[in-house]
Amino acid sequence: MKPETSIKVVIVGLGFGSEFIQIYKDIRKVEAVGICARTTSVVKDVGDTYNIPEDMRFTDFNEILKRDDINTIHIVTPFLSHAEQTIASLNAGKHTACTVPMALSVEDCKLVVKAKNKANKVYMMMETVLYSREYLYVKNLVNSGEFGKVQFARGSHQQDMGLEGWPEYWLGFPPMFYGTHAISPLVDINNSLVDSVVCHGSGRIDDDMIPKYDSPFAIETATFKLKDTDVRVEATRSLYNTVRQYRESFDCYGDKMSFEWEQIADEGHVLFEGGEIAKRIHVPDTDHLLPEEIKKYTRREQIKDQDHVSFIQGAGHGGSHPHLVNEFVKSILEGRDSAIDAVKGANITAAGLCAHDSAINNGKEIKIPDFEKL
């Protein structure tokens, strides 16, 4: 893959996608930043706010694909269009980042991987959890050897999509179809990929929500077999008809240390250090891992639209945004695959899709396709 000397990027989708604009603008090797949304007034308002040049403002995604001078696209649109837009971007020869999930079918995950391989461009699935301050804290303990051997890990992503502010296409959405927040840390902390899954559905959502996706479950809980490791992991996901404070959690158990996510927001996580020794901790910020010009964006007060439902329920995304942009940009400039490349992104996404398939089929074990062989 050929390294780039500079980047001209267009951010497609200006909901919480707007939060990435200034981060890109502050990176020295980013030559220009553009924006795209279907609504002209939104493009004008956001463009004026961030001083976006007129020739870098778009209301038609296809017009970006035709521009040879634009080498990078960052997709932050609703999940229904992720696969289609990602494939189009890669086919047009653009380095491509896309928010989660990669796609809504295993077949589309395969098509994304094939498009990436053919284009020989950088692809990155922008999974916020893998750059949250909590995950980076535990990952550092594991990588340094302090944590010891990882024996088990558990993730959960529970929320109430019945709250106002979510688009109608979320109504009745199968929980594990958007399982990446719960699954990704389990895969990454073990430096592995998912081999197979067994999942069970529990409870039932309101009858009027079931027909849209033909999914009845209030909660889906899956156990995953990982490749080339004796560790098994578990993930739980809920969207409707289940009372719980919003939670994207990650527990990890080792033979020297263990980490458990806080039960109530801001009460503190728990670190176990052998025997009965346990202490509540508030993990430190991660700004020291970033270039000086974008360090400040790990802080929640830098979020412009703190009333956006993604941040109200998403807890500010753990300070992850500048890390995601930094890794994407660095991979393009260095001519290498990103940390969450097409194979890894497809595996994590497909693990959730196959988990739901397992639940619908009474806990049948489902093998995850080998995306490395495409």
C-alpha cells in the first residue's frame, strides 16, 4: 500500500459526525476537510461554523467519489447505508473509515473486505470502545504483563432505545445486529478473532416492534469461541423493554489482576490485585497518547453537541474520537492497514450478526466466515 503525503477528507453524515471536523482540521498532514449531508441547510450551517470551503461542501455522496483530489472519506451515516457507501468509496479508490457496524449482513461484510482488498486502500471500522479510556487502561495492563494471563472477558451494551430522539429504523432492531461495542474489546484484548458463536435470546419486546426485523428478543447473550486461544468470552446486548442505566461495559479476568466495570455511572470501576485486594479506580485520561494538537479532544467538554442522543446515552464515547482519527490518518500516511482493518471489522460485525442467527435458531452454534481468505 502506497503511503500518502497529505490527506483531503470528506466527512459524510453530520449528526455526531460533526464532532470529527475540527479534529481533522487540527492535524498538520490533513490538507483539507470537507462535509456532506443530504440537507442543504445543514451543510451550510455546519460549513459556515467550521469555515469549510465551498468546493468541499456536498449534498450528493456520488459527487465526492468523482473528485480525484479527495483521497479519503469518513462515513458517519445511519447504519442502513454503511456497506453500500463503504464499498462505493473503496471502489472509487478512497481510503475509507466508517462508523459501526460495518454492515447488516454477513454477505455485505464479505463485499466490503473484497472491495478493500481490490482497492488496496486503508479501511478502518471506527469502533469507539477500542479507544475508550477504560479499554486503553486495561489493554496497557495486559500488554505490560501486569495483568497476567487473560482467563475470561465479558462485555455488555445495554440501553433504552425507547427514549425520544432515535430514528424510526431503530424500532425493533435485533440487539446483536449492533453488538460491536460489546464484542470488540473481548476480541481485541485477546489479540484474536471470533471463530464461532452460541447465542440465546431472552424475554420479548412489544408486539408492535417485532415485525420490522422479525426479532422478538429483549436481550441477547452470546458466548464466543476465539481463534488460537483457550479463552472464551461473553457479550450481552439489550435495546428495548429492559430497565437499565445506559452501559457499555467491559470486564476482564486475569491470573494476576482483574477489572470490573462500575455498576452505576461514575461510582468507579474495580481493580482486583490478588487475593482479597480490591480498589475502586477512576481511569486516567489518554491525552498523553496523542499528538499535541489534538490532545484536548479526549475531554467531554470539547463535544459541541452534548445534547445529541449519541452522547447522552453514549457517555461521550470515552474520549475515543481523536484516537480514532489519529490511527486512521497515521495508517494512511504510513501506507499500512489500520488497527481495525476490514478483516477485523468484518469479523467483529459478523460475530454479532451470527449471534442473532444463533438466537433465532435456539442456540445453534454458528461458524464465523474466514474473512482472511477472501
